[in-house]
Amino acid sequence: MNLELLSHPKSLYVSKTEFIGEAILVSDTRKLKQGDIFIGIKGDRFDGNDFFIKAIELGAKVLILQSETSRDEKVKEYIKNYKDISLILVENSINYLQELSKLHLKKWRNGNKKVIAITGSNGKTTTKEMIAYLLSKVLGDKLHFTKGNLNNHLGLPFTILELKDEHELALFEIGTNHFGEIKSLCEICDPDYGIITNIGSSHLEFLENEQGVFKEKSDLFHWIKNKGVKSSFILNIDDPYLKTLEHDPISITSGQSSQDFNWKCFDDHLEGFAKIENPNLIGKHNYKNLSMALSLSMTLFPKHKSTFIEAAHSFIPQSNRSSWLNYKNKKVFLDAYNANPSSMEASLISYLAFLIKNKIDLNKVLFVIGDMYELGEITSSAHKNIGHLLKDQKVVNAFFVGQFSQYYLEGFGSAGKTFSSVDDILKDWQNMIDQYEHIYVKASRGVGLEKLFKNEQPALQA
């Protein structure tokens, strides 16, 4: 980012006012390099501002710290020994970070550069990765997009600050678990185009019910609508909530009954402008994600439809999301980055359909299922229901992991095994999986089930 921007957001104290050149902004001293800018962020578990001496030792050229009476004079006194370092004290470092990212985005936008934002209950990160994969076939390095799921009030500003002049299009993922967060993130990234993948039972502890989820997620739609640009929002009209928005002028529909992008999704392929069979994807939900990605890509670059169709056949899921692994001669389906009742059910049904299609004996398959978080009052019933689903589908072998594992077992029956944490299952993991040829793994990210397959990389299914 351009250091001149540091002078613009409101600050309480600046030790040196001349800011020239470019530098990278970081909040983690483990990632800080010589010449970087360090910003201290106060979190729930520790205060990053306390690491200012470490940041200086590592070569930070600018320190942005949140003002605190007990620390300010100590910092000012310490910084006198380093004439080449500038100190900026601010009232709230998160607010300063967000204002800085808005300024950087405004500067980057000079010309006709556009921003895409994507949200949804399930599949938003996978869909974002699909969009990035497709658009990169046309834009190459001129596309900038969210890495991983850095989609909150901190991840989004840091992603924006990584924008460079040579980027022509920005693709940001935005997430929420409380009312008002989508609107706040829209204020930061000011999107021109958008997608809501679907409305499901996610973050119900705070968003109450699916109607609440719809209300919160649709703030992205209303933000873009207020810009008044026709055909700027891709709507999944197979979703009953999102279908209610289809007649708005900004809407471009995608789905089985769409007049714009008519797609039919199956467990093992997608039909529409062409038949797409991707050996690395299973399940209608993943092909629905792909159909949304294709719809947006074709809207932005209609002359490159054939390029996008060709690329859609070869996308490989990454980062523990619907990823296939080859692990010690076993085929693993790893989907351990997110889980809620709707995504868990869709994933399980699709995987079971895959087993049936390929005539795989359920006795040779192990299901490792971990906790689903932020479900509030429905926590016990939601886990029991998944247990019932596994039982109804004749699943034989199931391990349940986490603080809610007993609820899964209540639904599934005594044939299952429970583990309080992934560390408990790791103790004898190799011996426990000897008899299986296939392993299915899904849980919320906090459970950490990816530790079972440390350092394994996604593999092609073909």
C-alpha cells in the first residue's frame, strides 16, 4: 500500500509525518519483514499492541498502535531510540484499519475497476474459489481475490490493502454471524456485483432462524441495488428465499427455472450451456456452486463462455473443502472447513449417492463426523438428526468427534464411537482405519479434523 494514505485516517499522535513509498501492512509479528508496517490489533485472547518491541526488532518502519494510557508514554519514549521509525497512535486500530482499506480501495478504483462480493450460508468459499479459477483463465494475474476465508471485519480490509494497480477486478468473500455485519462489510468494499449462494441453517445462535439469515445476507443485494446498475446480481432462484428477489432490475437469475442461466444440477454433472462432468466434484450442492460461478463469469465476460465451460471441467477443490485425498492407499473425502445442518445433510447425501453409483460396500467406509457450531437452541436436535440420517442410510461405521458427539450417537445408535476431541482420535488413528478403504470427514473448522491427514494435498479423482 502507498504510505501516503497513513496521513488520512484520524489519529491521536504521529511522531513523524512524512510518509513516502510503498509497504506491506501486517498485524502478526510472525509474518513481519524488514520495512513492513505493523498495526496492533487487540483481540479476545491477546493484545497485538503489546508486541511493538518485537515489531521494531524485526524491522518495522511504521508502528500503528491503539492508544492506551498505561502504554503510550512507554512507547513514545522507546521509539526515540529509532529515528527512522514512525509511530502512529489511534483511538481504535480496527477502525483505522478499515478506514485505511477504504482509502486504498478508492485510490485503486481510478478508472473502470470493479468489485465483486460473495456471501451465503453454504459454499461461499468454494464458489469464490471456482469464480477465481474461471476468471483467471481470462484475467490471469489481473484478478485479485480473497485467499482462504478471510471474510470478516479484519480479513476483508487486509485483503483490500493487497490490491495493486495492475489488478483490474477484485473478488471478495464476506461472511457474517451477527446482524449488521454484511452491511458493515459492504461499506468497506463497496461491491458493484454480487452473489448470495443460498440461505441455510448457519449461525442460528445469533441470526435466530433462516428468515434471519435471509434478512442479514440480503443486505448485500440491497447495497448493490442502491447503485442502480441493471443485471449486476446473480440470484440462485432454486433457493426459495432468494427466488423472492428475482424480478428486481438488478437480478440475473441462475437455476433450473431461470430464463437467464438455465442450469440443472445432478450429483455427478451439470447441464445447461453444456454438460459438465468434473471428476473432482460430487453432489448437487457442488455443481450448484459451479453453476453460480459460471453464471457470474459469463455475465462479466460473455465473449469467453467457451473458455469458462472448458475450465469448469478441471476445477479442484482446495483447503479441506470437498477435497479428495489419497491417504495410505485409502480414498478420503475431506470437507472439514465448515458445517451446519443444511451443508452436512447435502454433503452426506451426495457422498452416499457416490458410494451407491460406484458400488462401494458400506462396510469398507468410515464416516468421521465432528461438531457443528453456532446452532443455539437447536444444537442437540440438529446433531441427533444427522445421526438419524446416517442410520436411515444404512451407514455401518461412524466416529463422532467433539463436545456434541453424544447427540450424534443418540441419533445413530450404539454402533457408533464418540471422541471428545481430534487429539483423542489421533492416539490410535492408524490402527483404527486399517480395515477401511474409504473415509468421509466433515465438521466445523474449530474441530480440527484436518489434523487426521496432516500435510496431505488434494488429489485428482480422474
